[in-house]
Amino acid sequence: MRFLVYDRLLGIGDDYWIEDNRGSKVFLVDGKAMRLRDTWELKDTQGRVLIDIHQKMFALRDTMVIERAGEPLATIKRRRLSLLRNHYRVSLADGTELDVSGKILDREFAVEYDGELLAVISRRWLTVRDTYGIDVIRDDADPALLIAIAVCVIHLAEKEREDD
């Protein structure tokens, strides 16, 4: 499954559609303006909230939280002891950890579980400016969760670059 995401997606207060590879709208990213923290909702085409994404308010390091139906699903933060600056850890609520690494700011990175590729985020296949693709590799993977992870990692990397 391949999804197209427009870089403007990370603007708080704006709404953006994520399309499948046929150009059909699949997910709406609803940016919530006027909040103390960075907040988005990932919705389906009927407007149902599938995933809530927000920045954790009181954390030593920038941390993003993903929730489904009010329950924690994942937390994302940059790895502390990584030689690679663009290396993030996703801790799922069930104890599973996913690894995200690559050139985050260039939109060229991968999401892996225990060395197995789950998704590839890339601009390489696209000719549309300011667009990147999320290619979900495994059929049993949760596309909404992988899209939310990509949004969070990009947001954290952008904030880190701004703070430098």
C-alpha cells in the first residue's frame, strides 16, 4: 500500500488529505490550532478519528504520543545514544519497539521491527514537489499507525533542527 503525503501536512491548524497511489483520499490529517501543544487527528473519509497525535507536555526530551480511542498506542522519541542523529525509537503500548532511521529531514527513512522492514518513507518515486510517499510493506501492518509514526518523526526532526 502506498500513500502520498504533502509536506504542508505538518502545519498546525491546517487540514490535509493523504491519498492512496490511485489519487483517492484515504486519511484526513486535522491539525488543531490554538493548543498549548502540537496536536493532530488522523481521520478516515467519514470523519471518524482513527488516531490522536500530540506532543507530550512534560518530558525531558521532545516526545510525541499516539493514541487510539483515548488509549495510548505509542510514544516516539529520538534515541539517546545514537551515532546517527536521525534515529528514533517507537515504543508501542504492548512493549514492542520499532526503529525509525534514515534521512528524516530529506523524507528518506524506514520503519522496522526487529530488523524487518514495515514501511519506507521516500520522495524518490514522486515527481510532485513537496510530496513524499509512505510505502507500507507488510499486508498485516496498520497503515494509520505507520502514517502517524512518520508524521511524528518528521515533526520531531524539524523541531530539533529549529532548536539548533
